[in-house]
Amino acid sequence: MIETALMLAWPHSGFYVFFVWLPIYFETIRNNRDDVEPMRYVFPITCGILVLHLLAQLGSGYVSTFTGIHVLLKFFTLLVVAIAIPLFYAFSYGSEAIAYSAFVLIAIIQAPIGACQYAWCVQHFYLWRFTSLGLAYNFATCVFGGTVPVICTAAATLTWLGRATPALWVIVLGMITLSVLYWVGEVKMMFPYDEASSSKVEGSDDAHLISSTRNLGSGEQANDEKIGERSSSASHPA
């Protein structure tokens, strides 16, 4: 549960940073400065970029069937960490065209992370641990996603560190996610009816659930066979 909450540190924060905080930053903090070109049409352009981001998520899901979700999560999170500082310099000091181009770029880069995070959670909780998954998911949303806009706003106003200071918090969150991804390793999808799943959780409540489900399925199949035999006997009397 803790691993999942920490892994979601950047995936959850990324959406809030780029699609919640960044448009507000463009319209308020950046547009109130006289040393940069003002950003126009922020809301409609953000909506268009968000649609592009969602379409890129669909494409990322298709690509993940060949590469695996773990590879995409690690690669693109590492890419975000690597380009965070120049990216936020483009947001803060670049022209309107450069800032929007950087916005489009990060929307595409962030798409595989957003698409694969939920599949990773499902694989990490491969049985009926819905309560633990729910707690981990909501913890990450509240602690990381909920606080990142405030932290980025505070960082952006610290002009003595530069307007790109929010990139430092992005790097911290990205490193937290990467550390969990490398620590846990690739999680193999296991289904409740697989023998491998049963052997790995033998003696646990999950194993009991699997056994009960199998017994229930076997009983239903036997009942269906008996009903079929009776129907056959009734339709073909001796």
C-alpha cells in the first residue's frame, strides 16, 4: 500500500501541475509580469491540449501491449525529471509560442504516465485488496496531487531562485516515483484462477477466496451437468 502511494506521487501530481496549476500560472503570475510576452487564449488552448493528452493516452495504452507498462512508466517519468528545468524555463521566460509548444510537449510525454498508472495499481494489487488500493490511491491524491499547486505557486513567487523553481518539486516527486518503480520491479499480472496466484498466496485469506471460488464454480458446473442429463432423459423416454 505504501509502495503504491509513493509510486503515484508523480503520476497524480503531473496532471494537477500541467492541467490545473499551469493554466492559472499563465493567466495570473506570468501575465502580471512586464518582462515576458503575455499568454492569450489560455483556457481554449488548454482544453485543446487536454484533448490531445487524452488521445495520446489511448495510443500509450496500445503501445504498452508491446513494451509493458513498467517500461513506459520508468522511461517517461525519467524523461520528465530530465527536462523539468528547461521545461519550466520555457513556461516562465519563453515567448507565447515557446510556452505553448512546451505545453504540448509535456502533454504528450505525460500521457503514458497517466495511462499506465492505473494498470500498474491493478497489477500491484492482483487480488481482492480493494481497501488497500483505495487508501493508497486517495492518499497519493490528497498528499501529492492536492498540495502540488500550492507548492508550485509558492516556489514560483520566490524570484531569488528563479521563475523555474517549481521544476525542483517536480524532480523530487519524479524521483520518488522512480525509486519505487526500480525497487518493486516489474509486477506480473496474475489472475485469481491461475495456479501461480494460488501458490503465491497459499495460506492467506486470498488463497481461501480463490479456493472457495473454484469450489463454487465446480459445484455450479456439476449442477448444470445434472440438469442437462435430466432434460435429456425427459426428452428421450425409454
